[in-house]
Amino acid sequence: MRGPMSVTTTYTVNGMTCGHCVSSVTEELTAVAGVTGVDVRLATGAVTVTSTRELSRDEVRAAVTEAGYELVG
């Protein structure tokens, strides 16, 4: 039996302009079941999510939308 699986996916988020934006997106994504880490790059809009399972794009989009931003693609 293998140890816990770790899945890392990078998304692009539009509309983030400051540290508060980063905090909001991080907070909402961290609340998604299975998410173990969130790394936001404000300059590029890249958001890397690490989780214990494959996340659906809809789950990620819902969290980003809840934070007040737009998932690209």
C-alpha cells in the first residue's frame, strides 16, 4: 500500500491585485476538502494547489469565485 497520494495542479486566477487578494483565494481554496497546500503568485496569477485527491475544476472554480476572483480557462 502506498502512502497518501499528493496531487499538485496549477491554475491561473484573474483579478488578484494585492496581499488581501492572495489571502482570500488561499483561505477559500484551503477550505476545499483534501487541499493540503496553496501557493499563490500574485505577479503572474498562478495558484498552485496541493491536495490528497484529484480536485474537479468546478470545485476549484467555486472556491475562487467565492473569494471574488475568476478562474481562467
